[in-house]
Amino acid sequence: MPRGRAMTALLKYQRLECPGLWRAAPEAQRREVVVVLGDASLMLSDPRSGVALSHWSLPAVERRNPGATPALFAPDTGADETVEIEDPDMVEALETVRRAVMAGRKGPTRLRGLVVAGLLAAGLLATVLWLPDALIRHAATVMPPAQRLDLGRAVLADLQGSGLAVPCRGALGQRSLGRLNDRLAAAVPGSRPMVMAGPRALGAHALPGGIVLIGTELLDDPASAESVAGYVLARSLGAALDDPLLAMLRHAGALATARLLTGGALPGGALDGFGAQMLSQGPELPPADALLALFALAEVPSTPLAYALDPSGEATLPLIEGDPMRAAPAPRPVLSDTDWIALQGICEG
């Protein structure tokens, strides 16, 4: 194969990953795997855990059923394992590699070097495009609750260290905040609302570990206990739909995430600036249907949050018209008047 054709054929594949059916031995049951054309090798891994099940050297891969579908590949090393692949791009890539390797065996040694270089480039391309985000998503999936909470607290520390926010810890206000959390526990178990003050408006944000940051401006009149409860419900649902740990780890980067997985902690400085970035990007409101269902479960009216977000009510009309407490008041208050006043003064005592 001429030099230009070999390199172009190997580098044109942007998607070098696909599902497959792997059989470890002729008598073994087939199992689903993820097939990745990697750095001079074909890797077969478990789709759930990401654990590698087998590696085949690309020069040793041969096709057992030319022209048939699904394509059946196996190593020519005498091993009994096989993998069935239906993805046409992956089949074409493997066939291209196989033809290049065969031509290299018949031709000069220089061509074999070009093929290997092409494989290395293709593997590097696959790594750059696929590995970082896959690593971050895997880390978010396996992160235990205690470590998530530690990471959420690390974001709070970044906010405090950069002078953007300080926690409010007045005893009476903290007690009222605890009562608010207890009131919402049936709908958002594991939520940890925290009030913080800063030189500018902080809004409400969900952090890893169930932490919901509430800026003190959200406690000012005409706010109400119901509107604050609405922020906690909305941000908790948003975190369930879009894990805040993903944004945090993407800011830290793939290498820092790998350190977290192997060593249990992010390297120093990995989260610098993330707090400011988070505050600059207001979170989107979850879908109205899902949010109203959560308000109904919590027995909290959604209208106060709707007007807190948009005083005109135009942008949040679904929350007003669909308020589950619209026909009748909530069966129990979110907070007593005394607790609400104490919560408003949480930064004073």
C-alpha cells in the first residue's frame, strides 16, 4: 500500500470505539464488550465498569468470516477467543489495518514502520478524543458519598479563599436551616443547604455531596421560606439530572481526576477559580413537569419560587399555573414565622 494511502486510511477514523460480542472460548457464553482501536492494539473492555477484558495486538488480528455480517475477528496467536463486530467503521478500520500489515509483510520494512506510525497516531487520536471525558465520567460514577461531600466542601473553600463568599453560622439561623432541611427530607434526602454571604449576589447552586449554596440575597424581603425551599428543591433536582461533580472534574482536568482516583485527593490548586466560574454561570431550571412533581412530593407551593426567579411571572408561568398547592394551601408550613425570621438573620449571630 503506498505511503499516502496507508496514513490516510488509518487517520480518517474519528470514531474508533464500538460495541461487540466477545467469546473468551468456544464453549463460553458471549458477552457485550466495548471494542476500542487503541495504541497498536485492540482493547475489549466491560461496558459497565470499564475494566479491560482482553488486548489483541493489531498485527495479529485476523477476520474469520470475510464478507459476512457481523464480522468475526480473532487473534492469529492460537487463542480461542473471538469478537463479533457490526459497526461498519470499526470493521473497515480493522480491515484496513489488516491489509496494511499483510502488505508490509510482503513489501519493504519501511512500509511496516509507516503502518505502525499510523496506528500510533490513530491510537493517540482516540485517546485525545475519548479518554479524558470517559475518565471524568467514570470518576463521577464511582465516587463514594463521603468523598463527594469532601469535594463539595473544597469548592466552598475555594469560594471563601478567593473572597467571594463566607459561610453564615448564626446558631438560631442554623437551627432554622436544619428544620428547613428536615421539612424537605422526604423529597430531597441527603440535601445540605448552606447559607453564604459575599460581596455580590451568589444565587443558589448545587455542589457535590448534596450541598446547596444559598446566597443571603435570597433571604431578603420579599423572599419567603417557601421561595428558599423552592431553590433547594430546584437545585437538588438539577444536580440529580446533571451531576455537578462533572463540571468540577472537567475544570480540574483529566490528569487531576486520575490523581483523585488513584490517590483519593485532587492535587493542590486543581480547583482554583472554579468557584468564580460556577457563580458566573447561572444554573438552568429543570424541566417544569419534573420540578412540579418534586414540589408536590415535598408539599411546597411552586409559585413563590416562580416570582422569585421572575417577578413578572412570564418566564416561569408553568410553575405558577401548575402549582400543586394552587387549589389549597400546603398542609403544613415550610417554616414557622419565628424560624423564618431566625433564618433571615443567620449571618448576624
